[in-house]
Amino acid sequence: MLVEFGDKTPKRHVVIVGAGFGGLACAKKLRRSPSFSVTLVDRNPYQLFSPLLYQVATASLPEDDIAFPVRTAYREVQFVRAEVTNVDMQNKTLSLQNGKSLAYDDLVLAVGSEGATFGIAGVAEHTLQMKSVQDAREIRRSLLRTYEDVEDEILPLENLNVVIVGGGPTGVELAGAISELQREIRREFEHIAPQASVTLLEAGPRLLPSFHPRSSNYANKTLRRMGVDVRVDAAVIEATPRSLRLKDGSEIVAGTRIWAAGVVAPPTWTFLGDTDRANRIKVDAHLRLNDSIWVVGDAASFGDKTGRTLPMIAPVAIQQGKHVARQLRRRESKQALEGFEYRDKGQMATIGRRKAVVEIRSWLRFQGSLAWLTWLALHLAYLSGGRNRTSIFADWVWNYIVWTPRRTITD
Amino acid sequence: MLVEFGDKTPKRHVVIVGAGFGGLACAKKLRRSPSFSVTLVDRNPYQLFSPLLYQVATASLPEDDIAFPVRTAYREVQFVRAEVTNVDMQNKTLSLQNGKSLAYDDLVLAVGSEGATFGIAGVAEHTLQMKSVQDAREIRRSLLRTYEDVEDEILPLENLNVVIVGGGPTGVELAGAISELQREIRREFEHIAPQASVTLLEAGPRLLPSFHPRSSNYANKTLRRMGVDVRVDAAVIEATPRSLRLKDGSEIVAGTRIWAAGVVAPPTWTFLGDTDRANRIKVDAHLRLNDSIWVVGDAASFGDKTGRTLPMIAPVAIQQGKHVARQLRRRESKQALEGFEYRDKGQMATIGRRKAVVEIRSWLRFQGSLAWLTWLALHLAYLSGGRNRTSIFADWVWNYIVWTPRRTITD
């Protein structure tokens, strides 16, 4: 479909599905090009800044602060709020859940990922996920309301226990933040609160498996010092309405059970082509599935030169989104396509107040306060939107320097 | 019941029902007295700063910012989260909804008010109230989601219309803020948004009836200039699922129908004694119903020397809460009780950005930017809690100076 916009030049219609890091990076680079008209489709009218989702889940930040409105983000980009239900590759048309359809010349799939349950019994029903604002809201409600219900003797004391599955950055950040929240809540529920515990389970041999072993070590020691019961080589085999059962036969009883054990691409899209074990669509060196469909971010399975499949993290998505925008423009000007190359800028995870790990190069790793300040600065820098940045900065000043009461509303 | 707290002195147990302006003012003044132990009961664990509720309803402030946690507010005060279902005056015992009971020596009722429907057909079912966080959340959702649903052709264009019933400060503030929100949303929904309208209905002859006619005039003119359709002498006789019907036979079709036409005390408490038309309990010169029950704030019907019954506003509640605390302490030290006297500190209402009316004395009234700055400063000063104050201040700097996107999440 060639869209005409008043002027004489026919524009190619690029439809980007997903307003996450990858989709927005692509839209941003394409929006001013005279050769394209860009439509962005997402089920939510906001970009979720998921690296800070754990702070919403632990009652530190208000949820709006990590939701950046996309309708007004780029004036040249048309936004459609919808869920995509099908792709007709023959006729280059998307079907939307609202019954409408959307024709494209080029399609960029930036559909992200969802929590991986690995088919373990009870996980979908009896654990809380950590992917959406609604998920974070559920966790926050569970964490806070349980204290009231235990005090009112509606729930038994053991419900104050929290268990988190998954020792990656999300699990580590949650465990640290929940431990700090529990300490803060002691002032409010003096009789029951000391009974609360946090357990962090990792199926593999160490926390932060993608980091250097020294960072793993630091995370483990730091969390233990904060009172978190860290267990490695602890594989979950079943979730029940009140506990998690482990492979070694033990059972952990907890009122709040959070599942952060990894992500997979949404299974909805696997019909499009070859996929890997994480439902990710295998793409060529340019990130293409075919001549008119590109895949970026968590939904793309892309092996770099060393044969390693790139991890499902925001920096990969951002670089891939930009890459696809560049290739679309090169193609328009009849230039040869370039292969995608990932520039690894390192990784980091926060553990608690003034405690983090940062790895920039194999020879440049650091931990503790400096790492934590680096984490703060980089997250502020990457937040889209001046308002959210200021608002979060103000909240952080209070949270970390002044230490004032947590956010309260739980219904 | 005389409670002993480890030490030898028996303390009188004061139970305060309601953690609003009146209840908290009373608790604050009593908490450090060696003669009393104080228990505060409320269905919510936070004080709602209702003067700013309209900013939550219009997507300016996050809801947590106007909810001040009471559990940690005063360490000496015991907090019980519960709904009170009955008072046994004989045995000086409250029944709570959770099945428990609570004995008191002195009871302070600070139970506030709720929206008054005046028995008008359909109001309870087909209009949105403006008293709780949940109410504000509903209004915000209705205001924002309607644009998406109209764009998706799920709802007709007329649903973008908003009608507000009640020309008091709440109605005026809402009308102004919604008009500003609608203007802001035009950037996001360019095709449909210009169709949106706001209508403000007042049954009496002028807006802000408790203010000087010049202030009413200013509010009316200012709102009209902002595009609000202001109608006075417009009495509603019925609310339907899509409209409001007026006494003059006309009908106003609107997707968002907000009821801010006045408040009454909760009918639950009228069995306790003589009440006025607004369900308020008639109290003596000291604010007592009997020797052990005191009533303050919106729930109390108190006539001052001139015979005028005091209005249901925060300053009255605060002064009455303090007064009761003072009388309880005087009685303990065998001093004679004092009568309550209200010191009128004036009133104010904001209309929009840089537009407000302030009346401090009959000879000291002003409007416009200076009034608006006075409004900002006084609201910040009255907010409990440093965190909320800072957070709101940061948000206001953005809202009023930088003008950035509204808050986004609507589900």
C-alpha cells in the first residue's frame, strides 16, 4: 500500500508492532524521513520503562512515572491502540482485535516477551508475574495488604513470607527492594512484621548468571546481609495456592509468590517462521524474516559472530530498532543492506540502597556505592520524557536520602 | 474501660472514628498526653487530602500523593483499619465490621460526609461521585478512556461531553481542570477531540454560592472564557445512563456525568441523636452529644452565635478536632469546659491555571494570579508529610510552568 499524504511523493507505510524499547527506537529514527509514513501499534498507549517496574511493585514509585505516553511522543507517527491477532503475509495485512485491519509495506515486529513458566505446574495460577503495570500493581497490593490481613487475623502469619523465583537482575532487584520494604513496614506493624521473610530461589548454581562470578558473589553476600534467604541450585517443580515445592523435596510457604524466572517471546507469533526454544523468531543477518518483515528485540533470535544468541534485554532491542530503521532508509536510497552488529555496553543490577553491580568491560567492573550511583544516573538518562525524569528524581531523593513513608493505597 | 500501659497510671481510652481533617487534628493534640491512650479507626489507612482530589481525577497528580499514611503519622496513636457498624452507648462499645468490638471511655466521631443525591432518580446509578480515591480513579478513567473508545468507534462522539452538577468549589475546580485537560488531549486525538465539551450545572442563581457575588461573577466569566458551558438555575431532575434531564425540560447528553452537588453526613449515624437535614448530629456548645460522645467536622451540626450552622469544610473540622482534644484535657484537669468558637479564616477556590478566587475578610478579596499563588502556597502548607509536599510541588512545577503530558495509565 502506498499512502499519499497531500504531497505528491508516495510513502511506504511502515507498521511497527510494539511500543517498547525496540519499536520506539525504530519509530524515532524513521519518523522524519520523507519516504515513510509510520504507524505504531500497541495494546497500551504508553511505553513501559520496565527496568524500574520493581520500584512500582515495591511501593516506591507511582505507576504513572514509568509509563511514557506514546501518542504524543512523536507527532509524525500515527498510533493505533490495538492488539494484533493475525498477519496475512500474502496480502501484507494485520488483523486487529477490534475487528479492523491494517495494511503495511514493511512490518517491524517488536512485540517483546512475557514471563516463562516452563510448563511448571501451578505457576500460571499461583504466582505473580512481573511484566506489566498490572502485574506490579498486584505484587504491591499483595505485599502491603497481607500485613493488614494478618493483623486482622484473616490470614495466618506465614503469609508475610515472600518468595521470588529467578536469580537474574529482576529477581535480585525485587529481593533487595522487598527486604527494604519489609524493614520499613516494621514501624507500622510492630507485632507481626518481624516475622516476615524473603526467599530468593535460583535454579542454577549462582545469582546473576550472565554476570561475572565476582558480581554474583557480591549480590549473594549483600542480599544475605540484608536478611534475604538466598538459595541456588533450587529448582521449583510446582506452585500451590500457598507455597512453592522444590526438586529437593522441600516446600516454601509464602503469601506472595513472584515468578521472575525468565522470559519467552509471545507464542502468538511463532507461526510466522522458524523459532528457538524461547519462541523467538529466527532472523537473517539484517534482522529480516523476509523481504517485508523485520523482527527486533526480545522477539528476535539473532546469533552474533561468535554464535551466541543475543540476550533479551533493552540495549539489544534499542540497537536493533535503530538498525532496522537505518536499513529501511538504505534500501529506499538503493544502498546495500548492512548486517546487524551488537555493541555490548555492559550490564548492571541494583541490589539495594547504595548497593549495585556494574560491568562495562571485562576489565571494568565495580560494585557498591559507585556502581549504585552509576545505575541511578544511567536510568535517569534513559528515561524518556522530562516529566517522568524529574518526578522519579524527586522520589529518589526522598527514598534514598530522606527515607519517608512508602506509598499507601492498596485498593 | 481504663487501659493500663505498663505504668501505674490508668489512662482514659479515647477512640476517634475517622482519620480525616477533624479526627487527625484531635489525635495530634491528644497523643502525647499522659492521661489518654488514643485509638484511631478508619476504613482506609490513609488521610485523603480531598482538596486536591480533583487533580487526581483530572490526571495531574498520582493518587498516592494525596494519601497520607496514618499508621506512621503519630507513633503514640493506635490505628485500627475497620468500618464501624454500631455504637453501644450503654456499654461504651463500638462494633466493627470485622466482627470485633472496641471499648471506649470517650468517643470522638469524625466520620465526615458523602455525596448527597437528594433522592434524585438515577443519580446513584448513573453519575460519578467525587469523594474517594476510587471515585477519582473512576472519573479519570472515564475522561481518558472515552477518547480511545470514541476513536475506535466503540462509543459515539457525544460521549466526549462532560457534565458536572454542582457550582460549589469542587464543581468549579473540576470544570476548569477538565477543560484544560480536554485542550491538552487535542494533541493526541486531533480528529475527535475538538468535539469535546464541558457543562457545569448549578441549581441556584450563581456559582460559588458561599462566596461574595463578585467572586461568583469572576468564576463564571473565567470558566466561560475557558470554553465551559456554565448554566445557573439549572436543576437536575433525573440522571440516565447517557444524560442528565433538567427541570426546564432540556437534556444534556454526556459520557462522563459527575455529581458534586453537595454532601451529607453518612446516614449510618443518625440513630445516635437529633440530626439536621444533612444527617448531621446536633451537638451542644462544647461539641458533645452526651458526656462521652463528641462529634466534629462534617458530621456535626453546630450553630454559631449568629444562628448560622457551620459549613462542611476542612477548616471547621480541624478547629473542632483541636477543640475536643483541648476539652478532654481540661476535663481531666478538672477545668470547666469551653464553648466552641469558629474562627473564619476565609475561603478560596481555584478555577484554572493562574486563576483563582480568595476571600480572607469581607474587605480582603482578590482574584487572578495572586489568588492562584495564594491557593498553591496554602495547599502545600496544609499537606501533611514532607514527601507528598515535595512530590506535589515537583508535579506542579511541571504542570503549571513546563506543561508536559498528562498521566497515562487507565486500566
